[in-house]
Amino acid sequence: MSETSDAPGAPPRGEDEELVAAIWCDVFDLERVGRHDDFYELGGHSLLAIRMASRLRDTAGLKVPLRLILDNPTVAELARLIRKPT
């Protein structure tokens, strides 16, 4: 059976999901994360969200509000919104 993009543990798809997933891997010190993995279930908290916002700014030039990270706790959700005007 093939893994669908909505299955638990599904790999990131698209440039933005891959960017967010790479940052999550670094911040959480993980080898890989799925597109539906949850920030809070991985151990996320406000200080890690600040680190993620900083990494998005430094690596991709994106100014992502902290609230956007905290309110959209999966790779797929966050990636879908990071390039939209706030």
C-alpha cells in the first residue's frame, strides 16, 4: 500500500513544507518529521517557536509572526501560511 500525503507520517511535499520540516528537524533534533506531525506533540513550546521564527527569517527571509507558528502546529498548516501576507 502506498503512503498518501494525508497519512500519518507522510513526508513533506513542496518547497515550503520541506523548508518548515527541515527547520523542525533541526530545532527538535530529529532525523525527519511528517507533514502532519504536531509541534506540541513533538515537545514544542513558545521558546522553540521563537527559534523557528528566527530560523525562517534567517534562512528564507520570511517574517513569520510567533502566533502563526503557535496556532498552526503542523508542518502542512504552517507551510501553507508562511508566505501569505499577515
